[in-house]
Amino acid sequence: MSPRPDRRPRRAVALTYEAGRDHAPRVAASGAGPVADRILAAAREHGVPVREDPSLAEALSGLDLWEHVPPELYAVIAEVLAWAYRAESDYRHRGA
């Protein structure tokens, strides 16, 4: 990975959501630097769409593991989920 222009380590946060159990997505993994790189590699290895949004990653990285996303972030999380569903749909339609 190339060095970050602002010199801060890359951050990654993985979310999970289980309908019927969760009222909002939860933080399933979070880390910076090498841990973030491993989170991103695992997501790509399992075909999970990855969206780079440093501001959102920074906001989510302040949450504890398994903590629900707070209501203040619902709108931006909804945008990311809509993007992920479109990306997954596009991927399936290309026959990959």
C-alpha cells in the first residue's frame, strides 16, 4: 500500500447486521495500519464490496467492537449500504 498523504495510518471498519436481532448495524472489526490492511484483505477475499471513506472510517473507529452504529450515522450508512447492494448486483449481472 502506498503511504497516506496525511501520514495517518489507514483505518478500516467492518459492519454486520442481523435482521430480527439488531436494530442497527454493529461494528464487527476495526483497526488501523496493518490490522486495517488485514480487514480489507479479508473482505476482498470473501467478495465483500469495499468502499473507501476515510471520514466515515474515522467516525466508526471510535465505536467499541459489537457496538451499534449511532443514529447520527444512519443516513451515511444507508448510502454505503445502497452502494454495496448496487455493487453486488452489478457484479452478479456481469456473470462473475
